[in-house]
Amino acid sequence: MRTPVAAIAFVFTAVASVAAPPNLLVILADDLGYSDLGCYGGEIATPNLDALAQGGLRFTSAYNTARCWPSRAAITTGYYAQQVRRDTVPGVASGGGNRGIRPAWAPLVTNFLQPLGYRAYHSGKWHIDGRPLENGFDHSFEIGGGQSNFFKAPGNTDDGVPNVQTPDYYVTTAAAEHAVQCLQEHAAKFSGRPFYHYLCFTAPHFPLHAPAADIAKYKDTYARGWDVMSAERYARLKKMGIASHPKPAFERDVGPPYAFPDDITKLGPDEVNRPVPWASLTPSQQKFQAAKMAIHAAMVDRMDQEIGRVIAQLKAMGAYENTLILFASDNGASAEMMVRGDGHDPAAPMGSAKTFLCLGPGWSSASNTPFRRHKTWVHEGGISTPLIAHWPAGIAARGELRHTPTHLIDVVPTLLELSGAKIPSTIKGHAVPPSPGRSLVPAFAKDVTVPHEFLWWQHEDNRAIRAGDWKLVALAKGDWELYDLTTDRGESKNLAASRPEKIRELEALWKRQDEENRRLAMTDLPLGADAPAAKKNKRKQP
């Protein structure tokens, strides 16, 4: 998105006066539920993120892409993942994981910050094509094997060199330690320059792994079950002013998005793959399920503790006041259930390195309160994210809510506007198309509407569009559903039958964006890449 000089000047009148371009810290969680954080209604201890929310802003209608790799493309390029070949476009070599190469005109935001003197650091999950050091980052701790085991991760690297692992190694801690080390080096050697830090935790993505002491904090917290915990979260969300719509009912017949029945058998008789009424479970099942959620809570708790260490370093180096911190999740909580990595030992302590447990649809439904569905689906539960913005020197508001709809595609335009970066009209001989994202800077000053004509989604043929307060959404191979989000963001009352004209209007917009995405995905294709994408593996990407 091109930023004219007048718009840059507006930045410094719309927000509090700042003497220098801000440092930029973007923190991304993995599979975090909308209401997992304390500041979004959760019972999990997240004092550091809660403090950022109290000292800044919480967005109530922020969105991601429903999956990890498309969200990472959006948050680092400012485009929909399909536009840059980072999610499936039929007939084009594109898709998840490391499949699909971005067009030359779609470099990462680092490439626009570097000419302004910014140093760039990456700590954590990558899941973008290419390697971090080849994409404008000065240092990178990249999580590889840590995706399948939080305690041992031979695929993790520091600037391409295998990461040193100690007996008490834990991936979440390792990512934060790297971030702190980068900041310490920055303070020692580059204190006169701003920085951009992209900190990507894998927590609380499966497997459910956490230090035993963290798990013990939540030993008895979830014994009352997912129905009660969801109701209590909803009550807090209403009191906070974050939710005003009726709470949707649990979808008791909706299980994981992918069926791995053999894996569920490995997990034993206490595992369940539906969000059935808690009272219908046996005492043994209730104990097992409560223990799983305790591990999930411990993972979020530990992530918050590690974020606290990063914040402490910012304060120690005098950078805290002029650092914009944005925190979000790459998708909603996950209903997936599978066994990967080194497998699952049912005799090992739950949450330890020899186990492989997943949250499952019962607790995922509670974590995504007050919405329906889960990761991979584009109903609100799959695409809604907490979004915290904190910048003492630039955001005068403290503890306020922002209700404007936003999307991860808005992060790059925001960073560009605040840094003063400009995107050239062409890159490597290719015209640079306008970004669908919009800067969030005006919303930093007051609760204005960020001017999107609409927001658009497609993932594994789950489809949606939001225009104003109307949302059109469909399951893969399903019919369109229509919801008025002013009163029904829980998507409980489908208005499709009574408003066929609104469906036609929104469907036309969805198709228009789909065609535009395909047009852009077809530009600058590598030789031979215009053939249909390879058949997907049986096991989906994380």
C-alpha cells in the first residue's frame, strides 16, 4: 500500500507525538483461542498481555485466515495468502507449508524497513517460503522439529546453525531467549537504529506439552468441564463489552476437521472426539479431559511469562515507550486430533515429551467462546483473534476497546505508515498491486472504522466474506449462510432463506475478490508452475 507524505504526517497528529520512528514488535501465537487470555475473558493467568491491553488497546473484531501459513503470509506481506500463492489457488502451484512461492512483487515487510535503517529479527515459527535470513532478517531462531515436540527439537536453528539444547529445553522459552538476545545485541551495537522483531510462538499448538510446574497451577481448574468454563468466559466477555451477541450453542456433532480414527484409538478410552455434554462423560474421561485443558492453559501461561521477559528487556534498554507491540493469533483454537512425531506413550505423564495430545473439539469450543467452529473453518471461531496494540509514546488511549473489523493484512500497512516506508510502483520489473490491507493508525486514536470495502476468506474451500456487518459464510461443498453480525456474531440465526438478494450481492463480491486473487497468483509464475498443485498429503500441514 503506497503511503503518501500527507498520510505519514497524519500519523503524528492522529496519535501521541513521537520523536523518532517506533520500534516494531509483532508477536504471533499459534492456535490460541479467542477467549484464552485474561484480558479477553479467560481464566488463564496472562498478566503481561493483560498489562499491555490495560496500557493500550484491544480490538474486538480482529481476524486471521483460519490457518497458520496463510496468516503468516498475510501478516508479513499485507496481501491475502491466495494473492501471493501461499494458500490454495486451483490450477496454480500454491498451498500450505513450504509449497507456493511468493511473486517477486511480494517481498516481506523487512525489505521496505531496511532502507530506513531498521534492523530485523525473527524468533520462532516460520512457515513462509524461503528462509528468514534470505528475506531481510538479520538474525533468526527458526523452529523446525519443535513443531512436534516442545522439549526436544533437533530441527531448530540459530541463523541456520543447529540450536543448542539443554536438559530443561522448552521451545517457548527458547524463542523468547533468542528475542532477548537479539534485543541485547541491538542495544549494545545498534542503539541508534530502530528495530522490527517478528516473534512467533508455537504455543499453544499441539502437542500439549508444558513444564510440570506450569501444569500444576491448573490441576483443578477445569474439573467443572467445558460447558461451565465456556459460560463463565462468555459472562466475562459481556461484562468487558467485548461480546454483546447471544452465545452460540456447542455443536455437539461437530468433531475434528480431519478424521484420524486410528490415532484417537492410540490415545485411549478417555479421549472423545466430540464436544458432548460434560455430564455425559465418565469420571475417568472428565479427569483426562480436564488434565488436557490444564496443559493448554499452562502453555498459554508460559508464553505470557516469556513475553514478560521480552518486555523487561525492552524496558531495560529504554525502548519500551517507543515500541509498538502488536499481539495476535494465527487462527482460532484447534479441534484437530492426531498423533505425530515420536508418537504417544499413554503411560507417560500427560504433557511430557513422550506424550502427544491435542486439545480436541470440546475444549476448542470453550477456547473459541463466544463463537462457533474452530481452526480451518471460516466461521467466527476459526478466524477471530485477540489483537492487542500497545505503544506508550504513540497511543494515548489506555485500556480502550476498538470495534472496527480488522485483519492480519492490515499489519503491514500499519508498520509502513508508522515507519514512513514507501513501496515502489514496480519490483523486479513487476507492477506492485495495491494491498487489500489498511493501516490501523487512525484506530489508535479513536474507535473509527478502518475503511475496508469487505474482508475475504477461503481455506480448504471453506469460504466467507464480511462487508460491513453482514457476513456470508459456507462450509466446503456447503450452501451459503448469511448472518447479521450487529446482533448475531455467534452465527446462530441463518438469514439465507429470508434475504436472497443480500446473498447474491455478497456472493458477487466474494467472486470478484476470488478472481482478483487468481489473477495476481498467476503473475510472475516460476517456469512450469502453472500446472495444478500436487495432490495434498493425507496428513494435513499443522
